[in-house]
Amino acid sequence: MSETGASAPIRASEALRKKLAKIGLHREADLLVHLPLRYEDETRVTPVAAAGGGEPRQVEVVVRSNEVQFRPRRQMVVRAADDSGEIVLRFFSFYGSQQAALAEGTRIRAFGEVRGGFFGAEMVHPRFRRVVEGDPLPAELTPIYPSTAGLANSALQKLIGTALAGADLADTLPDDLRRRLGLPELARSLRFLHAPPPGTALDALHARNHPAWQRVKFDEVLAQQLSLRRAYLARRAQGAPVLVARDDLGARLLDSLPFGLTGAQARAMAEIGSDLAQPHPMQRLLQGDVGAGKTIVAALAACQAISAGWQAAFMAPTEILAEQHYLKLVGWLEPLGVKVAWLSGSLRSKAKRAQLAAAAADAQLVVGTHALIQEGVDFARLGLAIVDEQHRFGVAQRLALRKKGDNPHQLMMSATPIPRTLAMSYYADLDVTVLDELPPGRTPVRTRLVADGRRGDVVGFVGQHVAEGRQAYWVCPLIEESETLQLQTAEETFATLAAELSGLTVGLVHGRLKADEKQAVMAAFAAGQIDVLVATTVIEVGVDVPNASLMVIEHAERFGLSQLHQLRGRVGRGAHESSCILLYAGPLGETARERLKVIYENSDGFEIARRDLQLRGPGEFVGSRQSGVPLLRYADLELDADLVEMARGVAETMLTEHPELAERHLQRWLGSREELLKS
Ligand code: ADP
Ligand code: MG
């Protein structure tokens, strides 16, 4: 399916090809879309005396001397001059060949920013070329390409020029569609960007909002959308067990609850229920802010699978959370006659054997951690795989759970709300259900920022809070670099607080505790036997103790935004007014200050996520593979949101109405880059 020569490897020497490969250039077609970072105007020469002023200039000078100096550091210092004055060209890294090329008496044109140095005008690392007097100036602007060490811009320019001359740049957008989108032709856009005519205003080009750039970015985003969408459709086309309830298990679960579903929960369940009844695997993400009530929706989905005669698996990222789910699900479902199994890494071998046997035989629901996807875990009839806090798992792990059955349905859950623009590419291979309503009776959490110096007051406040019959979390500072140090800090905090709050029961939970110890602490806290729970971020996700209505986070400035939001979500779950105290130690860096401000001012998870995206960028936000970002070089998911939206619709129609154009489009823009998504 290749256009003429598009997938042909680049014709160049072995050595050159290696360098090109370093910057992702393998095929002739890759050269066409390797676009300039910026342009330099070498169509004019400026006299040295007039070349200052901050703008990059071209001067034409004759080398007077060239020496390598070693102080203050190794450098090549070239003195050169024209009729108007002298200039120093300074190189801190250079090859022997460059030294030879700049021998005394050589005439060169050098391009760069001229600064008034101590010894007069100077350029640092200018681009230069040797000329003879009267050599014609280039007629066009010089495109400056992204490159790598030892790969000259002029070499790239030449290769790309040749590729462009022989290329088939036939448009992959049908003409009428292209006009409707208000985009210029691709061939024109690419030729223009590689070689804009002299006199072109460089601002729009450098800012990349010129129509030619719009076209390029659109094409790139379209390729990304096509790729993700195609993967989604391929999976949709497979068969899956049809999960139609054969009894009233779900209804009985609902009847047994002390609350009714919110409208959002009921809508979500209706969507999921109808997906499960299809003969194709569901790939749905249930997204809802912290505390929105995702667990019960998942339990109802599990009921549908169970009642259809299949098994459901429920995987959570931490032992504490998995355990809590297990206890909750057992409490809900065992009275209704459902057999629930439990798998975690810390099970002793005898218990583990029993649970494994259950999963392979008559267990109807299997709850656990990553232990669920280990080798040796077999399911009798896995029909539905549920993954809680799915962003905590890697692609491979989610896939591994799916592989435990014969194409089971998949329900993923996340409390990390992904901003809409990012969601369009992150979730292009998923259907999304949003729980946009919190259960009634939630009290907003009062957030306070308190400087470290007032820690004593805060301890007093905790004591008062407990005296009113409620409980508190005290979250220890995050020490990312060292788990040992983290643990040590947690133990110290625990000891200090226990002393400061004598008379109260203070508990400690952290990641290094054995599973049964963790469980015992969490159970005691849930039962109200512990007043103040000192904890590391192990309590970050999912933990649900409604009577705990105060949270103190020490060194809040060290935490990420989504972490703070998740942590804060542990309180505000009961009828009492809740507070979250963020203790911080100055002086604060700019991002830390910004993060604290965002968390202080906002309680809406979506808004916080949007700000987080701005602060961190999409790659870090959801993990770079998931964001589909490896596929994007020119477009920016946030800045070019309108293009993403346009491309999403076009991808849909293109795949069904013009599959051959879609294929060519993908070839042109992605080629081998699509592999990036699979790693
Ligand atoms: P999350 O979406 O963060 O996973 P959970 O499923 O842990 O939220 O639910 C948070 C709390 O809200 C739990 O105690 C749960 O039992 C309760 N809850 C869920 N749905 C409702 C509802 N419709 N009405 C009242 N409480 C509910
Ligand atoms: Mg949850």
C-alpha cells in the first residue's frame, strides 16, 4: 500500500543513514515531514559594524587568525573582518575539519547573533560557509532543521530538497472535505514550509500558526486519531461473551443497599449493562471524581456477568485498596449467595492455593491486586475484567488481565479526570462514561494552607477534632528519592505525634507493613479504634472511612496535584464538615506555589486536572504512551484542541468511507512511528 517511493529507505551512505535514524528519519517519506524549526535570512549580508542589536545576522568576512585557546576553557577563537570592522567567532566545541575550514585568509559567510563582547563584536557558534568573493546569495530563506551532532543543516537541506522534488504529495484529504475544513493543500503547505519565498513574514511561521502549519498539525493529529480509532475498531470487531442477566442478582444488591443510586450512577449502569449484552468486548472507562461512587457501579456490572453465568475479576493497584474492595464486595454479595475469592501477593501459600483453586473453579468474583495477572492464575470463565484506578496500571498489565479470559469485557475506572482535549486522544480507543454527580450529603472540604512554623497549632486542632468524636489522617511527607527515608520519616512522625497527642490512639500505616498488619490498622481505623492515622501515600486511593473528617498533609509542597486531590478526597465523605490542612515549608518554588494555589482554590477534579495538565504537559500527565503524544511532533493537544476535535470526526468518516486514503495518510505521517504506541 505504499505510494511511490514513500516507504523506500533514504538513499544515503551508511554513516549518514545512521545519523538520520537517530532523529527518526528512515524513509524518504520521513524527510518530507521533517519540518524546519525556524528560518534564517541569508539572502542579505550585513556589515560587521551594523550587525549588533540582538537579531541574528549574516556577515561576510575574511579570516585573519585562528587559534585554539585553553583558558578559561578549550575554545577555537577566529578573528575575522570586513571593510567595516572586526569580529570574533568563538567555538567551544569543534572538529578538526572546521578548524581547517577556517584557515587564515578564508572568506566565509557566518550567520548568528552578534554580541558586543569585551573585545568587540563576537558570534558564538555561528553557522558558516566558505565562499569566494561575489558568490551569489541564496534567493530563499534557509530552513533550519532539527538535527543531531555531526549532521550539518546543509546536508539535511539537500536531502530534503531532493526528496521533495521527487515526492508524490497527493492529498489524502478529499478536496471538498479539505475546503470545508478551511485547510490548504498538503503539497503546497509542505513546499512552503520547507522553502518559504523571501520576504515571507517569519512571525507566523515561527509561531506555527500560519495556515501551512495548521495543515501539517491537522494531518498529524488526524494520523494519531486514525491510528487509535483503528485499534479500537479492530478490538470491537472481535467476539465476546454475551452477558445477559438470567436472574435478579443486581436488583437484590440494589435492594440491600442503604442508599439509592444517583442519576449518574443509574445512567452509567444502563450504558454498561447494554454494552455487556453485546457480542463484542466492551472497552469502557468509568470516570468519576473521587467519591463519586464508582465501586457500586462496578459491583452491579459484576452482578450482571455473574448472573449470566460468567466470572468477574476486580483488580486494584494497592493492597489496601484491593482489600477494602474485597471486604466491601463480600459484605454486599456474599449474603446474596455470591462466591468471592481473594488474591494478593502476600497470601500465604496454603491460602493462596485455595483461592487459586476457587478462581479456576466456582468463584464468581475474584478480587485482588496485581496478583490477579500473575502466571498460574487461571479463571474458569472470565467474562468481565474490572480495573480500578486504571491509570495506575501499565498497558501491559491491563492487557494481561484481559488475556486471563477469552476476550472478556473490560471496565476501567479512574478518578483522575482527564481534561477533554487530552481525553480525545487518550481515550480514542475507549468509550467513556462520566459520573458527573456526587452522592447526596457530601460536605465540601475546607482547605487551609498553613506554614510549617504553626505545626503546633495544627496538632492542637487535631486534638480538638478528636475530642468532638471524629477521626483524622496525618499524611507524612513524601520522599520520592528514598523509600527507606520515607519509612523513617513516617515512623518519626508517628512517634512525635503519639507523644504530642498523649491520651489519643495514634496508628501508623505505610507501604512496608505486612499485608495483615496493614489490614489490622485499617480495620481498627474504620472501626473507630484509632483516632489519628499517620500514613504515607498508601492511603492515597480509594480508602473510605466516613467518620474521618480531618486530613493534615505535611510538606504538601512536595506532592503532585492529582495526589493532593486524591488525598483530600479521603475526607468529606460523612455528614460532618471536613477540613484539609496543607502544611508547607518555605521557601516555595514557583510550581510548588502554583500547585498549592490550585488545590486551595479548586475542589473540582476536572479543573484541577486541567491545571495539572498545564503545569506538567500531557506526557507526564497520563504517561507518554497513553497520551498518544509520541505520535505528535508538531501539534500540541492543549493548544491545538480545535484541530483534535476536527480530526476526531474526520478519522471516523475516513475509516469507513475512504479506507485507502486513511491507509495512505497513516503511512505518510506515522510509518514506523506507530510502533511507539505499542511499547
Ligand atoms: P469512588 O468513585 O471514589 O471509587 P466509592 O465507590 O468509594 O467512590 O464511593 C464513595 C462512598 O460513597 C462509599 O462510601 C459509597 O458506599 C458511597 N456511595 C456510593 N454511591 C452512593 C449513593 N448513591 N448514595 C450515597 N452514598 C453512596
Ligand atoms: Mg474508588
